[in-house]
Amino acid sequence: MRTELHCHTTASDGLCTPTEIIRLARLRDVALIAITDHDTIAGNDEAAAAGSAQGMCVIHGIEVSALSRHAETHVLGYGVRPSDAATLARIAALRRVRESRARSILDKLTRFGIYIPFEQVRALAGDAMIGRPHVARAMVMAGAVQTEQEAFNLYLAEGKPAFIPHEGLTPAQAVQLIHDAGGLAVLAHPGLYAGDLSALLDEMIPAGLDGIEVFYPLHTLEQTAHFTKLARRHHLLLTGGSDFHGPRGDAELSLGSVHVPPEHIEALLARLEG
């Protein structure tokens, strides 16, 4: 069974609407999918309705941005279905954090002679959460760079001159928010974390971390083996996904391409159903 536990729609910085990503997943023979948009749950209901029509199991999800020890990290939430006003308000507040971050990035870009109005980035994002990809698209339109990837390579990636760390939640607070929304919290792509991973886990595990995204396209075989050992040592779930953002070049084929052993999918579903 093909699964996809990490993908993005136009509700954040993906290129496919929730309905479109479900259709594409069906074409790719994906039977189980989680919608994990950045800091928003706005695409979940549409995806779930489309999935029901296609006979596909759709997990309501989110990917929450957090900052620890001056390195950004992300926490995936599975089974998030917030109903109380306080939790819904905390999730809604993440939009303001993202808009503030985008404004700060644009301010930095002006120091390099690149002027892009915030309104242009907001228009590119539409109703979606603003992300760095929207800034990158605006940079291409302004002729500042040739491609969006060049925008990241030269300015927007972590460690580059226009990078602004996410100023929202700590990783422990991200775990708590996901739990308050009824979900399971999983550390996303630990191989991409630029800080001290051991220290990060020391912070997140006592906060109730539920799993680690072990299987990820950019993880080496050695990293996958290491993260597997870490997850088993701490009795955490093992998950995986492609981090699909849209059909660009060969990227369309990546949806559902990350194999997660069935026993780990079963363990995740058992926890969600429990």
C-alpha cells in the first residue's frame, strides 16, 4: 500500500489544491494520505471530502514551525481536529507570525537592492499561509533571480543573508499545541535540523513527542538507520513522507514514493484510532 504522510497544498505553500492533491494521489495509487500544510489546517476538510469520494483514507494534519536553540525545526501533527476556541485561536495566530516573518525577510532583501512589496507576496499566497516560496516567486517575477531555487540558494535558505528564523513556538509548545488539537506530534525530517538533535529530543520527548519522521527523501541510509534506532530507543512512532509541494519536473512522481514499512503505518493508525 502506498502512503503519503507529508505533503502540502495551496492552503500553505503547495501548488495543488487539496482536491487536486487527492486526485493526484489516486493516480499514484496512494491509499492513505495526510495533509500537513504549514501552520494551518485550512485544507483538511476539502481534502477529506475529496478523499471520501475517491475511497481514500485522509488524515487531518498540520506541520507546525518552531524554533529551538536558534535553529528552526518542524513538527508534524497527525489526527488534528481542534474544536475548542482557545486551540483554534492559537492555530489562527500562526498566520500572523508568518506574515510578520515575511515582512522581515522583505526588509532584509531591500538591503541587497531587492524591493518587493508585501502586498505582492500576499497576492501570490492568496488565502494561503505565506511562506518563503511565495517570496521566492516574487523575486523571480521581479527579475532578482532566475529561479525560485536560486532565491533560496542565495538569500532565503537557513544561513543565507535574508533568512529570518521562525519566531513562533518552541518545539515543546508545538507538541503541546498538536496534542491540544487531538493529534500526535512527530518530529519532521530530523536530518535537516541544523542544531543539536540530541538536545532537541531532550526538549521534545518530555513534552510528549509521539514519533520521528525516519523515512524522508533527503535522509541518507546512515541517517535512516540512526533515526530508526533513536525512535525505537525512546519508544516513538516511525513515520515518513515525501514532503511533496507540487508537480514540478520529476517532483510529481515523488508523491507517495517514500516507503514506510506496513508495521509502522499500522502502529500510527492504531494510535490515531485509540
